Amino acid sequence: MTTSIFNLYENPSEREVTVSGWVRTSRAMKELSFIELNDGSCFRSLQVVDASGGSYPVGTALTVSGTIKLTPEAKQAFELAAASITVDGESAADYPLQKKRHNVETLRGLAHLRPRTNLFSAVFRIRSVAAFAIHSFFQENGFVYVHTPIISTGDAEGAGEVFRIAPVNGSEFFDVPTGLTVSGQLNAESYALAFGKVYTFGPTFRAENSNTARHAAEFWMIEPEIAFAELPDDMRLAENMLRSVLNYVMEKCPDELTFLDSFVEKGLIARLEAVAKADFAAVTYTEAIAILEKSGKKFAYEAKWGADLQTEHERYLAEEYVKDPVFVTDYPKSLKAFYMRSNDDGRTVAAMDCLVPGIGEIIGGSQREERLELLRARMSELSMNEEEYAWYLDLRKYGGCKHAGFGLGFERLLMYLTGVSNIRDVIPFPRTAGNAAF
């Protein structure tokens, strides 16, 4: 039975072991060869010393049996003195990952091989750990996990950027036109009004013809909904969840974060630690606009009441004005979706965006409009077909209550956790406009 490299680092001791993995580097000397072997069980690799001086191409799959030797005086704490090496699968001479460092743009064209590099080993291990952290947080806090449909009949955000589903024969498969979901929120609301606290975590899709570093056609969303709750409850939930995930990833991925801190974003760990310890501030949208107008800073986009905040505005607020995470609340209703609760001023809605240093908006949410007639009036203002949302209106007719929720783009969170600046590099197989390879 093979031993994982993770286990060797957890329990370093001189003993006989067998390990299997892939060659990261191989250096042949006159009488010895040194092999850096990685089995995927952890970020770190194992140095194998081969007394036969054999040469093994990078990428080759090996099984090595031998003795673990402690080497406290060397760079590595221990190494494996090989007694026998079996080649499980040789790597061809044209293996494209020969170099230690690779261009990330080139690696996007090698999505099937890039997990073997240090950068993407770190990124996708953190992706796995962060996903577990999210599930753990909600499960430990009494939330029910709801699988909302991927095939949807509505556009929750009203943006119209939906991938429509068309059967091969051209006729409708369902009784109404359908598309790939842009959000599980509306469906999740129905379960929140039965279970009290629920969350979704699954893929969502936007047919937005955009090639920016922050947009993808397929991405994952976390969307909790809480009943008997108002906007401050929603903000507190978002803050607690974000802090919990940051702390868990820092605890479980020290090697990965150290690598990313060295090679991707200097000061990454310090930034994450600061946010995890910070008190989250709050300002209204109206206050935020006044702050931006008085800042004396020249923005590419003018900050004015009624216009959406741009990333440059969000980053100024979080990084230069507050110098900590900050919630911006009570946006003009013209900027927000139909389901957000109208405030008493008639101009704004009970919405919030959580802004963090280094990226800007990371979470967006709101208190939902629970008052049936006000919701109907808002839908009428937007010329929405009430019949299509009859089931959603039923939730207000049959025991409706105040409730709230938010959405967190998982890849946006991963960009924040890793310092990686392009969304294509935190998704295993990115789907963007003009690209659906692999």
C-alpha cells in the first residue's frame, strides 16, 4: 500500500515506505539523481534520491519504494532514498510543462494540464477547501442546503442575459421557454419560508458577451436566504460567513498561501488576516456618494447620485476611506432588482453590497419585499408579467414574512483569497465568450 506525501509531512520519521506520484523535476548527477515527486495529496513535493542515477522525464508517473531519511541540516526536512522505482506512465518528450515557471495565458490553453503546476495546484486546492468551509459554516449554523434548478423559466435579475435552451428538433421540450439559471435566489426564498434558513451553492450562467478579467459565462454562486430577518441581519450573516471562510482557508492552506504571497500578491496573507479581524463598517449609498464627491480624487467615472458605483469607487471606499471592509446600503431602487424591499423614502431599497480592500464588491444582497401590493406595484413599474411570477407572489399571500439574503460569486471570493486577478484562472475549465474548450 502506498503512503501519501501528506502523511509523510504529518508524521516525518525514518521508515520503509512506498509512494506514487508524478515527476515535477528530475536532476541526474554522475552517480545520483534527484527527483521532485508530487502525488497531489498536499502542496509540497517529496525529494527522492535515486542511487542508480536514473533519468525520468518531467510529468512521468512513478511508484517509488525505499527508506525515509531525516535531513534536518538540509533545505528539506527529509528525503526518500529509493530502493526501487517503477515507471507507471512515461511522459512524452513534447510534454508542455517542462519549465518551472509558465505564462498563465499559455496555461489557459492547457487547462487539462495546468493543475500540475505550483500556481494552479495552490489555487484549486484552496478552491476545494473554501467550498468545504462554506458548507461547514452554513451547516453548523442550522441552514438547509437546497439544490435549486439549473433549468429555469425566469431571469431573477431582469438583465435578460440568459442562455436559452433549444432542443435539437427545434420544438420546445417544456411547456414554456426555458434557460440556464442566472440565480437560485427566487427558488431559495420558497424554501426559506419553510425551513427558516437555507442556502444554495451551485453553477449559474450569464450570456454576457464580455471578455473582462471578472466575467465568465459559467460560475458558481452561494446564495443564503433567512426568514424573519431584515437588512442588518443579512449584513451580520455576510460578515460572519466571510470571516469564517477566511480563517478556515488560512488554517488549512498555509503552504498554498505562502506560495501565492511570494509569487502572486505580496502581502496577501497580511491582507486576509486584516480582513478576518476587522470590524465591518457601514455607510449608506447617499453617504458614499458624498464621500466620493468630497474626496478630491479624480475618478474615470463620475460619482453621482443615481449612478452605480464603479470598482474604482468601491476600492476607494474600502481601501482609502474606511481602510477596512464596508457595507454600502440603501441604493436607489432604479439600480436594483424588483424583489428588493422599498424603503420609506420611496427612492431607495434595503440593499447592501459588501466591499473589501483589494477587490471592491464581493457580496451583494438585500431584504426582500414581503408586502404583496408593493411587490406587485414594482413589477408593474418594470412591465413584468405577473402571471410568470404567480408562484413567487404566492409566497407573500400564504404566510409571508420579512426575509433577506445575499449572493456571493464563488470565483470572486477565490480571486480575493488567492490574489489571482483573472477569473479564468480560478475556474478549472473556464467558459467565456468564444471559449468552451476542454
